[in-house]
Amino acid sequence: MKMKKSLLWSILSIVALLVVSACGQETTGGSETGGEPVEQNGTQLETNLEVEQSGSNILFKLHLENKGTEDVELEFSSSQQYEVTIKDEDGEEVYRHSIDKMFAQALTTVEVKAGETYTWEDELDLNSQSVVLDGTVTVEAEIVATNTAESLGLSQSDLTATAELEWEATEDSTGGSEDPNTESGDNEVYENDTFRNIEVSGENGVYTITGEARVFEANLNYSVTEGHFYYIEDAHETTSNGAPNWGTFTINIDISEEELPVNGTVTLELYETSAKDGSRMDELFIPLESFN
């Protein structure tokens, strides 16, 4: 009996030593949380912003530096690749770059190779939104890639940068608006070599547009957008005459009030479609109504 007890105690002692040894192995090694962020898939990006006053406008350069070991490809759901906002001294947003801008609804990509920097440059036309600045303003730029979190393991803050600018009042920084499709004068004139005598009437989503067009086989194309998505895309209208003659046309648009933007501009895009490859020709952008 004593021998059996002695053998039993020996077995129990060995089991106990094995359990202690296994526990000791579980509490060593592993990954440490906190401290410096862990680089994911070789991705390490740094965003910087430079801003400079140029008369009544702001020049900006948005830099994205790839400090990682792998090339990075950013994906965008449209031709818009960045958003820029300006806030006044009270922290109120007074300017947003995407307002009144037209962005093609097609997938675009930007590749930033390891060890290199990609830079976006633009000039913010403050007069286009009747913005008058004073004192210290804050400019924030954000790269609006769609694959940052899912594919790259990055937060949106990794692709956002801010900069402050001490604004100096100038004679030409008193607001107003200009459009590349317009001519100077009391009334805005929207025309090019294909479209002329455009008139717009209506409000709150219901608009009538009349004018003249010189288009092949009297076939006019148009779309209606608010800058981020299209209410109407690649619609057709027939003019009274085909090119080389000028023909008249009327377009009626009806958008429900629920779909109208809270902050943005509903814009009509007039264009002719190439018979060769289907691309747009002689585009003319006509603001129908702005909402703030």
C-alpha cells in the first residue's frame, strides 16, 4: 500500500510540474499593446499641408509621403481625390472645395511608391462661394480614398492634414463669383461653340432650361448632378435643327425636394456625344440652384 501511495504521489508531482511549466510558457513572449502604432502590411503614410494666400485665393499643396516598405495604391470612387474646408476664427466652416465642382463618377487610383511623395496642388477660388476671410483661418485637407480602412488598415485621420493661415485683406477679396463659361457683365452668360442663349427658370428642384444648340443629327445630351451623384445621367433631347444649323431646345427637370442637397449646387451638364468613342464633347456646365 505504501508503495502504491508513493507511486501515486510521484505521478501527481510530475503532472504538477508539467502544468507549472506550461503556464510559464503562456506568460512569456507575444505582442505588446500600446506605444508606437504597428505598421500594417508595410504601410506607413504621412500627410502634410502647405497653404499660401494669393490675392483673394488660397494656394495649397497636399503631400502624401509613403514612409513604408511597400507601394500603396489609393482608390477613389470618383475623380474627386481630396476635400478641402476652411474655417474662420470662430471655427465655423465658410468654404468647402467640392461645392459647385463636377466630378466624373468613375473609379480612379493613385499609386504612391515606397519612399516617395505624391502631391496634390490647387488654387481655392474663394470668390466662387462669396467667401470673405479675416484674421486667422484654418485650412483642412482630406484625401478621400475609399480603401484606407479595409485594405490598408489606416484611419481617415492618417490622410488628413490642417494648417493655419493669417489672412490679409485685399482689394479683390470682397466676394463675388465668376465662372469659366460666363462673360463679364450684369447677367451671367453660359455658352460655347455648341450651345448658346441658355435661359433657366424655376426653383426647389423644378427647372425649365431653354436655348440653342448646334449638334449632330439634332441629338443633344445632358446630365444633372449635385457634384457627388447624378439625378439624371446621359439623357437625350432633340433640337429643332441639326448641325451645321442652330436648333432650339427645351429641357424640363423635376427633382423631389427630399433629394435636393443641404449644402451644394444642382448643375446641368450639356454636351454632345462622340460617334467615334462615346466621349463627351463641348461640355457646358450650368448652375440651376445653390443650397446652403
